[in-house]
Amino acid sequence: MDKNGFKGDIPEVKGLSPKENIKAWVDRKAFIHNLGHATVAYVGSFRHPQATFIYEVLEDPKVHDFAKAVMLQAAQVLKAVYPNDYSLEDLEAHVEDLLFRFQNKALRDTIFRVGQDVPRKLGPDDRFIGIIRLAISLQMQCDKFLEAMSYAFFFRATDENGFKSKPDEWFDQTLTNGIPYTFEHVCGFDPVKDKKLIEELMGYYQNLKSYEI
């Protein structure tokens, strides 16, 4: 909760955690939780196209460990951005807790639900590009984010009736214009200013393309 949003005394409610800098915690949600969840969906779907649930693909150590590496790289960036709001140890523990919760079979959380709406999740201000921009502004590594992001271009999951979401149908149509076009018009990359980023992302994409199932 935003501590500054209260008037007068803050009520003592179990589980309520007022924060001075709420943006630090909003960014933690976007760039660790949401980023990690989407990464699991995209990598898991690529490696296990017949799987339905998030917990299924997390049983693969390669999916689990890659998602963890992405989330830990994000933790490093967020600690640098918000040095006074949480410790690296706290963020690492948060990553472990999230991965544990993602594996909860009782949730029956589907790969389709978590990964759908690819164009929004690859948007200029969302989980992937957002943390990439933060990392670059601090001259920090963003390779794991770019690699994770590359899997989204191969996301083919459908709902229980075999249908894709409308945004993902639009995304597939956009892809017919070519990957560079999609990088620019969906992700918001500038062909000149972001040339190095585009080349690195294209490298990851081409690598996956050669192994696409």
C-alpha cells in the first residue's frame, strides 16, 4: 500500500505493508513477478508445446532455471534503481517464493492465460522492454531479458477451445510484415538508436528459429 495515500493514522491491519516509495514495489511486481511469469509461459510453451499448465513446464529444470536467472537479473537492476527500498537478499528470496508459488498445482494456471496478449507484454512500457530500458540506463546487463523476450515471438498457446486471443491473432498478422517491423511497431525499438539491441534480440530469435518445434 502507498503510505502517502493515507490521511491520519494508518490502521493496524494484519498483512498491510505501507510503503514510502510505492513505485519501487509496483516495479518489483512488473519486473520480477510479471516478467518471470511471462518468461515461464513463453519458454515453457516453446520447449513443451503440448503442455497446458504452468506447473507442468516448471518441472523441466531448464525452464525453471532460466526463468530464475531472468528474475535474478531483474533483481540486480531493481536493487540498483531502488537501493533504499529493499535488499538484494530480500529480492532473491522473493524470486524463490514466486517460483514456488508458480508451481502450485492447485492453481491450475494455464500457459495460455499467463502468456496471452503478447503485443501488450512486449510493449514499450511493459515487463520486458521496461526492465531492458532500466538496465541500459544503468549500463547493466540485459541479455537474459532479451533472450526471454525472444521466446514470445514463437508463442502458439490456445485456450481450451483451441482459439488464440484476439491480440495474439493480431500479433501473428503483424509478424507477416517481418521481425524488424514488429520490433519497431510492437516493441517500440528505434531502428537507429536501438540498433545494438535489435541485433542482439535478432540473434536470439534466429537461434530459436533454427530449433523451433
